[in-house]
Amino acid sequence: MKPTSPTDFWDNLAAFANPVPRDIATALRALGIEVLRELSRPDSAEYLARCPAHLALTGKQDRRPSFSVNGSTGLFHCFSCGYAGPFIALVEDGLGYNRIEAFQWIARHGVYRTAEESGPAPEAEETVRINEASLALFVPPPPAACEKRSVTPAACHDLGVLWDPETRRWILPIRDPFTGELWGWQEKGKRYFRNYPSGIHKSRTLFGDMAWSGETALILESPLDAVRARALGIPGAFSSFGAHVSEAQMRLLKARCRNLILGLDNDSAGRTSRDRIHDRWRPRGLPMKFLDYSHTTAKDLGDMSDADALTAYGNAHHPWRRRR
């Protein structure tokens, strides 16, 4: 049996563990993040600060602090721009480290726990119980709504998309990526959006056909764009439920494909996230291309005509050919 080298040890440990510093507040200060407020809870503390990624993702400073870090799990989340993930991702982004270097940095700050990041999500709200019966009030999307979003009833059925007839909103299920258990859903309507229950860990899963595996996958921001891609016959289309694509989501994608097309929105937040993913994951052996927006002014796949969407997919290119 081949002996395990120190490098192999750190690589394996960093790949599967979610390390949490013993003193979150001190670690945040070491990253240049000022803790503005500490909220004490029965089971842990919550640290509030200004989001370190806000400017890069939105073009604006976080003037109303909306960034929090859980003192027990180390998970962070900006409720304004959506930047979220495990503490190790905060170290990677803040210091420009790779996964192993980030793990070693946290270890030097006194790791007190490691845990599987992609394990089952805890219930988002103690008073909310979600199961398949929770979807009973919803119906298949009506043809008129499908036509307006350029999706097909068949694609909606295949991906479990439903419709709230009372509010006229889309219901997009959020499920455990391994068991298919229903965790909740994303509700979308005209100038309306919410995740239910609030605080659901959607960054631990993907929207799409989780039974699919193949040569090339496509990652998009909006679940409805993934439905649109399926309606167009584009295989392996998934949604990250937003511009931020977590480490857990990238591992789920890497396990299902040999190549990945980054189809995040053609705006500042989407391009920043796209470049970040490429720079971090290309060295890990995942070849990637960018969805081609050069022939259209559309912000995402859902805004394109059928012909433009298929062209954008077919002309996906390597980043060194064109950066926008």
C-alpha cells in the first residue's frame, strides 16, 4: 500500500472537512473583517459585520451591515448580496489561498471542529415541518405562464416545478441532493422572490436533475433558466439559486460531469462569480468554458430567444478567448 504523504493528508482533510476556528471573532479580525455586533444565542453566537464581498459582487459598499457568521458552524451569509459559504471559503477569498492553504491557516488559529459541509441540512425553522404534503396546495404551471417564460410543461414536470394559483407565483423545490428529500422551495413572481422556510441551506444543493451525469454540465443562476435549458434540449442544466456558487455545489457538479459551462448572469455579480469559480476550480482538474453572450444584450439565458440561447450554449468558449 502506498504511504500517505503530508501533502496527501492535508489535501484529503481539506477536501472533506469544514474547519471552524476556535475563536471566530479573532479569526475574522485577522481577515480584516471588523465585528460590529455579537448576538448571543442559546446554542451559539452570531457575529455581524460588513460584507467583504459586497463591493465585488454588487459594485457598492455594504453600508448597512448585512453579513453574519455563525459562531458554532462557521457558516457565513450576506442577506443582501447572497455571498455565503463555510468559513474556509471566507479564508480562501479573503487571503487568496487555495483549499489546503486555507485549512492550514484555520488550523493555526485553533481548529475546534471539522464537519462534512455537504451533509443533511438542519431544519431552517423549528416551527416549520416540510414534507411532500407541503406541496399539495400547488398545481402544475398553466400553459400561459409557461409560454411567457419560454418553458414547456414537460420540462416543468421533469424538474418538479409547480405553481401557486392564489399568488400566481412559481414554486421551485429545494431538495437534498443525495436523497431527494424536500427541504423547502424558492418562490418567484413579478418583482417578488423568497426562499421558504427562511434560512434554508440552498447552497448545499442544486436545482436540476440530480440523477443526471454526463460529459458537459451547465450551471445557471435562476432555476427557471435551468428549466428553460431543459426545454431547449440542453442536457445537464443546473441552477445554484443565485450568483454565488458554493464549494458544496461545485463538488456536486464535478461529481456529475467532465466539463462545465459557466452560464452565470451577464452582469457584474455574475461575471465576478464566474471568474472566481474558474480560477479556483480549473486547477482542480475541471475544464470550464463560458456561456457566449457576445451576440446578445440579454442578461441571462431566460432573456434570450430560442435561437440566441442555443447559440450561446453552442459557442461556449474558453476564458482566454474572450473576457467580458
